[in-house]
Amino acid sequence: MDKEEIKPFELWRMIFGDAPPEYFIEVFFRGLALYLFMLFIMRWLGKRMAGELTVVEMVLMVTLGSSVAVAIQVPEGGVLLGFVVLTCAFLFERGVSTLTVKSRRFEKLTQGEADVLVKDGVLQLDKMKDTRITPQQLFAALRSEDIYQLGKVERLYIEASGDFSIYKVAGEAPAGLPIFPPGDDEMTGLQKQARKKACTDCGLTAEQDHEGPCTHCHSQNWTQAVF
């Protein structure tokens, strides 16, 4: 449509566009054909595509969605283009999966790997910066597991998929940094206080008479450690 022919707020054009009414019947059959073909591809890609996605699988999903949308909606393009793009995406994913199984280096390059964000109750700030995870994001994940102080965490990993894996200290946990939301002093006050203090930046604990910065992150900010 030429710009001279466009009438602002033309209801028919706003709802149905410029395509003739018969084209919507064609869209139905285009969509049905591509839907069945995509269902076939998703089935052959395996159960991983129905679960948590890796980076490669997420890219594949975006590719599938964009190619199908064009093949269904654009009158000038034939539906064959959509089938070709879907088939190429399927073959590419299969190739990447095969190389991932055979090569640990290729798997690390395409899938990423797990990082340790908490070690023995202490935040690994460099890794958190690299993965762009904030302390409050970690604390929220820990609170969902009924953990309210960092001393109870032996390890916390961020997996390649972006999920957190949390391993608690076996037996009685040492004192650590309280991780209730900022400002909730009432809940923090209910926790049993330890004879130690904790760095508010990384969670490292020290004796009450310790003077100077934190030996782990060099912060000067301390608070009461709790059990």
C-alpha cells in the first residue's frame, strides 16, 4: 500500500490489514501445516526441549518462532521457506548436540558451565559479578529453601541453565550473615545472635574484636552474625 492510500484510524485496515479476506483461509492452512511440521521437529529434538532450555536451545526456539511467523503471515513469501528454515534449524541443533557429546571444550563453549557463587557461607563476589547475579537474588533463592543465614550454605552453584543448586551444611551450621530482606529488623531480631560479626558485603565472619577490613572482600561494613 502506498503511503498516499493510508487513512489514519481506518478500522478495517487496523483489524484485517491489507490482505483480501480469502487470504485468512490460506493463513489457516499455512499455520496448520507448519504447526504439524514443528510438532514433528519438537518430538525429534527430544525431551530436553520440553524442559529447561540451554542457551543453544533457547536460540533455536527463537529461530523456530520467527521463521514460522513469517511463513504464515507474509503473503509474498511461500510456505516452503518456513519448512526449509525449520529443517535447517533442526539439522543445526542435531549437529551441535553431537559435537557437544564428543567434545568437552565445545560443550563449555556453547552451553557454559556451573559457577560457585557461595563457598562455605561466603559470597564469591567475582563470580557473582561475572554472572551478573546480585546478593538479593541469591538471598531470595536461599529464603525459598528455608535458609535465613549464609552460614548454613556449604555451596551454591549457578548451573549453565541459570538455575541455582544449593547444598546445605550437614549437621549444625556455623554462624553467618542474616539474609532477611533489608528493613525487616523484626525477623532478624528473632534469630539467635552469635559472638561473631559478619561482613555485610560477602558474609565472611570474624571475631567481635576483629579490627580493620574484611580479609575476603576488604569491606569495612560489619553486622551481627546469627545462627
